[in-house]
Amino acid sequence: MSKIILSVENLSKAFAEKTICHNATFGIHEGDKIGLIGINGCGKTTLLKMIAGKEPVDTGNIILRNEMRIGYLPQIPELNPELTVEEQILSAHYEPLQLLKRYYELTSNTADASGNEEAAQLLLRIQSSNAWEAELKAKQYLTKLGFTDLTQKIAHLSGGQKRRVDLARVMMEEPEVLLLDEPTNHLDIDTIEWLQDFLESYAGVVIFVTHDRYFLDAVCTRILEIENGLFRFYQGNYSAYIEQKEQQLIDLQRKETRRTSQLKREMQWLRRGARARSTKPKNHIDRVKELLSKSYLTTDAQMDISFSSKRLGKTILDMRNVSKSYGSPLFQGFNHTFQKLERIGIIGPNGCGKTTLLRLITDEEKADEGTIQVGINTHFAYFRQDPPHFDESQTVLEYITQQAEQIRTEDGILRSASEMLQRFLFDGKMQQSKISSLSGGERRRLYLLRALMFGSNFIVLDEPTNDLDIKTLEILEEFLDAFRGCLVVVSHDRFFLDRVTDYLFIFEESGIRKFPGNYSDYLLVKRYQEEEKKEEAIRIKTRQKTSKTKLNFNELRELAYIEKEMEQYRTEQEQLARRLLQDASSLKAEDYANISRRQAVLETTMEKLELRWLELEEKREQE
């Protein structure tokens, strides 16, 4: 068992009447990569903050092994808007970069720092602490995360760009404990896969919150589930967690079956009574009470989203030669005629124009060129990446009733706003809570209800998975499975794309490419094409190399010698094979061992000879 580097002892934390945890005790071991899961508002972010020292505990202790450094990535970056990207990185609480920052300040107005005693001392410390390498690594991370101009002001960056600057900051410090709160938010798929590979091979402990199920599968060694104030650990990745949860449910169902069977027998006995006595023994009555109160199966509230929607007409949405530019072109000459039940995923790097395409579809922006015709029966529901501003003073119920007092569901029944909120996991008490008290994920869930509640027949989703918990995502996926209209979704969540789409718009440098299939289908084809390109490059390089040279006298002799050797070894291999077949009954254990060793030597030798023979033969064919 690896060493414990972080201990949590009798930890308790609560907000108002919401309990995050009570007397929780557990240990984090060297090499642990732990994914935190649970519904929005259960306390995942709070736990990370407590470990990072950003949030006080109510009672208990969090003990970190001596000299261990913690790196923390919050959901919302805390950056200085007046700094450039490079200056922000140099301002990180990381000693090597602090040394560089001070050195640059001292030498910014002079080309020669030799006369400055402080600068000279700093230079010695910089060299001994490998600060130059730390700066280079930070810039490499920034480049990988999409930054080519490090002089950009933080104030001019988008929310997603700020997020990536903060990610580069926490990564380049290489702390022993890395705490990440929704690290995949605002990252494109290629960057997510790069980050996934980075964390898989990361030497330290990683504790992170994410809704990305493929990410959890690839990175996690343990899952920590937070539910109703209880912390439960599961060994393995997300798939292993699902299997263990299913087995738990089966076990509980068996226990419940035994309980109900025993309860039935006890109730029958009580109804009959004892023939020899007029009173029923107290121990039987107590046993019945215990069985009645001891159900093994809990009925968790389930989110139910089903809204009535109008049927689509013959014309749904027709885009002809659509072009859009912002300084430089985003896309040109795009054509697509949307069909009934189409389920389209949109992927591409950040800033390529994915959200712009959604805004053109929903008529929030106009095309520079081309036409967009919307059918008269087409009604959009648009779930934006950045929701409209919330009035923090409103209650949850007021936010919904502001749009509609009643909502018609798929069964044709009018439901009250309060009832629909209940279906969206906002109980009566939460409905009276101020929006200011909601977690980021709870706000997203509330906005999801408002975006979908009018039962439109064309759903447009822009990064819908950001900050939503996995349970909510699973229910949203089931709703989209049953949805009978058109769906267009921009998402970086590979699992979600696989689950709900069967067609892709792929933003590339050459334009928008259409692909019939989901993300895994596309990835399979992409990797095959990349392998084909590599093999073709090798073939071209080999041809170019061999075309410049001819076989000399020594190489011709070598080729003849190799052919002779290969023939001898091949003959010996055949003899050994015949011996094993014909003399199997008379061979001893040591005979088998000797033959096996000789076969292994012959096989290795033949492989080397064949490689050299192929090289010489290809060279001769060029003559």
C-alpha cells in the first residue's frame, strides 16, 4: 500500500441547513487520481476549497504531509485584468517564476545588469532553481492551450481563454497535489485529450471534479461519490464505479426481497395470534416495527423533462452559401438542408466559429453572404454557453414564473411552474431560495428548464454539459433520445456527443466538413488517416533515400550471404518442428526446454536477417 500524503479526520461542513459532510475520515495515497462525482450542490467544489485552504472547515482536520505543495484550479479564474498573459504567469505563487519576475523588473530599463548587485544575486538563484526551464515550460503549456500572443491583456480575453491561462498557471507549478474544478470546461476536444494524457502520466496526486465520463475513465484510479453528506470511495475508474453501483443495487434488492418476505410472515403471525395466549409477544411486535422502518431501497428524486412540441413542417431550416467573417473568414459557402430528426454535433478548435453558426441558425446574427430560410413551423429552443444575467435577488420560483406560470408537458397536461421545478430537482424549500445561494451547476440546471420549457421542435445547445452533474446529463440524454425534433449541439464532451448525435459538422481550416457518424466514428477514421499519412511519408522518405544509392560490391556479397543464412536457419526451424511433432512422446522436459530456447534464438535471428534483406532488396530494385 502506498503512503498516505493527505489525511482528512472527522471533517464536518454545512451551509445553512445543507450538510456537505459530517465526521468524514479518509486518506489520500501517493499516486491517487480521484474523480469527485455527485449532483450539483452536493459539495464537490467545497471539498476542493477546504483541501486547498480556501474554505474553512466547521470541525475536523485536513493534514498534509510536510513540504507538500498544493495547486488549485477554481471554476472561476482569479486573474488580474491589467496584466498581460505573460505577466500573469510570472505573477504565480511559484518561487522560480517570482525570481524571474523580479529579475525582469530590475533589468527592464537597462541592457546590462552586471552592475546591479541584486540582479546578479537573483541570476545565481535563477540558475540554481532552473527558473529558465520553468518559464519555458509555462510558455509551452500556453502554446498548447492556444496562446500565440502572450502580450494580450487579461481584460481582453474571453472567459474560456482566462480559464486556459489559469490552467497553464496551475500546471506549470507541478505541485504534489493538484486540485482541479471542472478542468475540461471551455477546452476544445483536442486540448481535452492532451490534458487527459498529461494527467494520466502526472507524478503527483490529482483530485478533480468533472462531468466528462471519458475523462474520468481515462484518468481515475478511484472515484469519490458525495451523496447526502456521505463520502464513499470506489476503486477504479468511472466504468468500474458504475459496475460496483449496479452490484450494490442488486445486493440491496436481494436484501429488500428478504425483508419484505420476513415482514409478510411476521404480519401473518400477528394477525393469527398465538392460540395459547390472548396477547401477542412484544418481541414479535418490535421485530415488525423494525422491518417496517428498515427499507434497503431509497427512492431518490428523479428529474423528469418532457415538454409538448409542435410537429416540424416540410421545410425546417435551409442554409445556402452562407459565409461569415470577423476580420478574417470563419466559414464560407456553407450549405445544409436540415431534415427531420437530424442530430448534429459541432466540433472544432476554440474561436473557429461554432457559436457563431448557432447564432446564425437562431437568427441572433445575420450572415455576410448567403440565405437562411426557417420553416414556418420551426420553433427554436436555444441553450446558450453563457446564460443571460440572473437577477440574484429573485427566488428560483420567481425566475421561472417570470416566463410562465404553467408549462404544458408531453402528455398534454398543464403543470405549474412549482411542479416543473420539483421535477427538475428543486424541492419546495429550494424554490424559495435566492438565486444568489445556488451553486454554478444548480444555476445551469435552472437555466436548462427555462430554455426547454416551451416545448420547441428544434433544440440548439451550446456547451450544455458545462457545470452540469452526471446525473442531470444522463436524464438530459434520455430526453434527447425521445425528442422528435431536430437537435444541433456544440460540445467538447465526447461521451455526450457519442450518446446524442449521429452526424457531425467539423470546423477545419479548409471549411466546415460534414461527417456521417458520431465522435468515436470520426476519431477512428481520423486516426486511420493519420496512420496512412505517416506510412506514406515513410514510404516516400525510403524511396528518396534508396533512389540516391546503388548496391556496391560488398552489399551484393552481403545479400547473397544473408539469403544463404536464411535458408539454413529455415531448414533448422523445420527440423525442430518435425521433431516436436514426431518425437513428442519420447522427449524429456529438458529436451522441450532446449528446443524452445533454440526456436526463440532462430526466430530473433531470422527477424534481423529479413529486415536487412528487405532493405538491400528495395535498394537493388531502384537500380
